Amino acid sequence: MKYLNEFRDGPKAQGLAREIRRITTRPWAIMEVCGGQTHSIIRNGIDQLLPPEIELIHGPGCPVCVTPLEVIDKALAIAALPNVTFCSFGDMLRVPGSAKDLFHVKSEGGDVRIVYSPLDAVELARKNPQREHVFFGIGFETTAPANAMAVKVAKQQGIRNFSMLASHVLVPPAIEAIMTSPGNRVQAFLAAGHVCSVMGFWQYPPLAEKYCAPIVITGFEPLDILEGIRRAVQQLEAGQASVENAYARVVNYEGNKPAQRVIEEVFEVTDRGWRGIGVIPRSGWRLRDAYRDFDAEARFDVGSIRTKESPLCRAGEVLQGRIKPHECPAFGNECTPRRPLGATMVSSEGACAAYYNYGRFITLESAQPARAT
Amino acid sequence: MSEDIDFGAWTCPLPLQDYPRIVIGHGGGGKLSAELVEHLFLPAFQNAALSALGDASVLSLPPGRVAFTTDSFVVRPLFFPGGSIGDLAVNGTVNDLAMSGAQPLYLSAGFIIEEGLPMATLGGVVERMAAAARNAGVQLVTGDTKVVGKGHGDGLYINTAGIGVIPSGVQLGPNLARPGDCVLVSGTIGDHGMAIMSAREGLEFESVIRSDCAALNTLVEAILEFPEEVHVLRDPTRGGVAATLNEIARQSKVGIVLEEGSIPIEPDVQAACEVLGLDPLHVANEGKLIAIVAANAAASILGRMRQHPLGSRTTVIGQVTEGNPGMLAARTSIGGMRIVPLQIGEQLPRIC
């Protein structure tokens, strides 16, 4: 398939891995920011091709994982209301709140729907004017344009029974928070390609310079990630710290201007709590005053909900790259994909789930390749 | 959805025409029920055992061990590209029988119908069931109809049970995979699950993804020309190839290693899986089988399967190992290894 199998080519991947081994002379810690990249690394076994000196630290870029427990609890409260149809992306349904998840709410009679686009939720609202429709608008810069567009369309068309529980988060402030956190070990970043497809990468040169850390805009297929790593190692070995675009088939410097305009029109920057990390200043988006009527938090009076994380869960340290998932004592014991304590065990992009699902706690005996036909 | 379907040649027979939709009375055991049986089910499924209309059908079976299975079908939408709930209800049970090595013979059909279902929809489903049964060479010999109130069902649910007879010399079972065996799949994976998801959610891709729904009993007959060398046959339906092979690995106490790059998949299905963040190994199939066979006969069995229209893309996708008993692993296309686990529930589409 075009643009897919080309970037999963085995011999080319081996070639890139050889090149990385050749240029690596000492240990380096590189963080892939995006959960989609973590998923691809573990699913394809990319880390197994790397020399032992290269450590990949799995970053906080999974929107499902970093959405604060409090926001999940608010979603659960709204979804349980009798007159509400609650629409969400699929992988939010299994994220545990304090007591349950959206699947439980659904089984108890809540009208919870999986949608593939926030505009589908607007359309549902238009067709069913007697019910309130709430879209769970989470995500990084990647999902923000569609979410902003949904609110804008609802306002334009006067669809008053639509609202959004918005909890957007932003990558650049998270990179800053990681670089300034005590005990940080990250020396270079693979920036999230899809975030940059929307935002461009004009925000990154000051960060690379300020923290002396190479930032490589990186895609999601095995060859993309290996190339991102190769460029990061090349810079680290040469003592450089600049921004490079290794995902040029999708990303340019300016980004998607119309998308940025609709975000700017609908959202404004705000301080945001990150699950397991805490509040990062100016790290999120919320609806602007002009769109406040579409804010589900205001409409449904859930502002007073306050909650606490499980004391066993160390997802925060995982998200900041301080421990690997299997180094958490609860991993595979109290915490499994079936009974997750933290969201990193839920989302397929979450580092803990990726480790658990793809068996990173088990050593496989090698097997002979099957006969090709 | 069902309103969009062209039911082709099906025309509502008198006196069912008086009721364009199913009413509660159609399940009441009275005149309306009798009309439904007489004018819809009997003409469609016509055979002597059914026409006797006794409380039970009385059947004679050829010699051999009897295989018996049941399955319920709740698919939505009722009609989808490549099939319908009727095709699934027949082929699903036929395939379950065939995977035990049995020759499928007789099926039952129980219909739970929601009040208000268009008569034409039920008629279309029954037509498809009858065609599927003829195609698979089985007879629908007993049945039941219940009607539930509006809002208490999802249009139509169907349960089928089936019996078949296993010829002597055939010994298949999910516990019989042995180290060294080859794992064959009879064609592309993930077609049914992605066809249903696309139809259900109104997802549009460049071309329509069609379900692979098909009866596999004649393909199984071809495979069983090598009775000694075939150890396990399974159809990877719910949970896909991953769930089926995990179960076999556990029950046979062996490891299974897949070569991910060799698994056949239609480009459209792969694209749809990528868009939604789904792993095709976990997506359902309704017209494919997994055969685990002795390595020395793998090439012959593969050749025989490829001669069959439903097995033309048969491929060796992996190997049974002594190591890692109970586990399914995959060698990725770039040469890494990963575990392929059982899913907790359904796969969930990813956010971005």
C-alpha cells in the first residue's frame, strides 16, 4: 500500500539500524513524545534493533493517558445523566475514573456512543434536538482543529443541544516541563509528527536552543522512527542541538494555517492538569468566552468534582520517563489492561499497555522463521 | 439500513402482504404464526423433515461420530456488503461443524424478531439463509419464531444449531498442534470485521470492503484428503486469528510464532485498520480457516487448498514451537518480535 509498506521495509530498517549502531559511541536517552510512536516502537520491535547505548524514554504524548482523573469523573457524571447522549473517541471508554469507566456507565443505562469525528456528534445533536449531546473533546494539537470546527459549526447552525467537555493539551509546554523537571535524563526528542502537521515546527527552535536538546520531527512507521533516531543520535554525537524535520512528506515549518486559525478562533491557552504529572502552566486549550455556551462543564454543573489518583499507580513517573512501565510494582499485578489503575495501562498508545500487550515483561525464546511460500 | 436493500426477486406472498411489518401476533402461535411458517419458512427451506411440521424433526444419520454445535447471530446491520445475518447464521454453524472434521447435514433456526421489522427484510434474510443452505448442502429441518415488543430487540436475532457426522479416520482438535507443525491461513484476514464496522459506522473508504462470509465445508473436504497430517482446523471468527491461535497455543501447550509480513491482507482492509488503529490479527473473519498441519505435508496441503476457490490465497503464516508454550508471538516485518495477546474485549478505535 502506498505510504505504508514502503515504510515498513525490513532490509531498509536493518540498514538504518546498522547506521545507528555505527555512529553511536556512548549512551544517549531519547524521548519519543507521542504515544503513537511508543505503540509503533513496541509493536514492531524497533527498540530491539537499536544498540544498547540508545535508551528510548516513552513520553507523555498519549492524550488518553494524560487526561486528568477529575475530567474523566466529570465525563462519567455527565454521561450518566438521563437526557444526555455522550459521544467519545473509542479508546476513552475504558479509561478508569475513580469508581468506573464509560463502559460501566453505558451498561447502567447511560447513552454513550463511539464516534469517529466530533462533527458526527454535532450531526447526532442536529438530528435529535430533544436530547443534549456532549462530545468528549480531548487530545493534543492533532485533534484540536476538528474539535474546534465542531463547536464552530454548532454555533453557526444554532445547535444549542451540543456541547463539549474540552481538555486539550499542548506538546511544547510538556517538553519544557520535562526538561526543567528535577532528575530529567532526556537528551533529545522525537517530536510528534502529527502534532506538527497541524502546528508546524516554528515553536521548537527556541526549545532546542534553550535546553541544548536536538528535536527531530518524526513520523510513526518503523523507517520514520529509525530515521528520527538516526538524526537525533547524529546531532547528539556531534554536540549539536537543532530542529530537524524527518517527516517532510507530512510536515512543513508553518503547519496547517487554516487549522491553526480555527483553533485560535475557538480555543484559548490555559493552565492544564496532566494525569500523573500535575498542572503545567499554559499547557492546554479551553473554549474562548465567545464559545463558553458550548462548554459542557458549565452546562452540567460538574465543576465541583474533585478526585485523587490511586496511590499505587506510578503512571506519572512513567509519563515523565523516570521509570519503565514494568519497573512499577503494580505492573502486571494490581494493574493490568483488564483492571487498570492508571490510563497508561488502558490506551493502546499508553506505555504501560504497550509493554503489557506486547509482552515486554517476558523474554521470548527465539524461534526459527517459518518457511516462506 | 435494511430499507436501502434491494431484495431482488423476493416478493411478499399473500396473505403476508396484509402485514408489511411484523406484529406481536406473528409470534403468538395462532393464525398469523401459521401463515408465516406456511408462506415464508416452508417454501424457502423446503424439505421433507421440515414439512412434516412435527414438534421435532426425525432424522437418520450416516455412520460415524456426531458433531453438534450452536451459535447466535446478532449482527447489525442485518445486510452488509458481502452478506447478511442470514448468510452468517447458516455459514457460521456449517463452518463450526466443518472445523471438527464433520460433514454438516442438518440445521435448526430460531428467529427472535422485534415487532415492526419490515416483512420484506425478514423475507430477504430467509431467502439468503435458504440460498446459503443450498450452497453448503445442508437442510434447515426445524425452527422457531418469537416476536418481542418494539424496543426489546435489535430487529432480528437468529440462533442456529447444527449436526454433522465425522468420517472415520479424521481426528482434529485444538489440543493437537505439535511443535514443528505449519500454520496455514486460507486467505486474506480481517475482511468481515472491517466490512461490518464500515457498514455499521458509515465509514467510507475508496472501495467497499466486502465480508468474506462463506461456507468452508468443501474446502475442509479437500484438506481432509490428508487426514493424518491435519491436526487442527479452526475458523478465526470473533477475536480474529490472534484469539484463535492463542486458544490453540494454550490448549495444545505449544508456542506459535507468526511471520507478520507473510499474512495476506487486502490493501483496503489494511488501510481501514490503520485509519482506526486496529490490528487486523484481532479482526473477525467469516470465510477463512486456520489449518495446523504436519510440516512434511504442508506444501501438498497448501497446493490442494489453493486449487479450491475459497483457498486460492492460502499461505503459510507461521510455525508451532516447543518454546513459549501457551503463547502467540509474531516476528514483525522489520525483524523484531512481539507477543500477540488476547484482547480484553472489543478493540477500540484509537483517538488519533
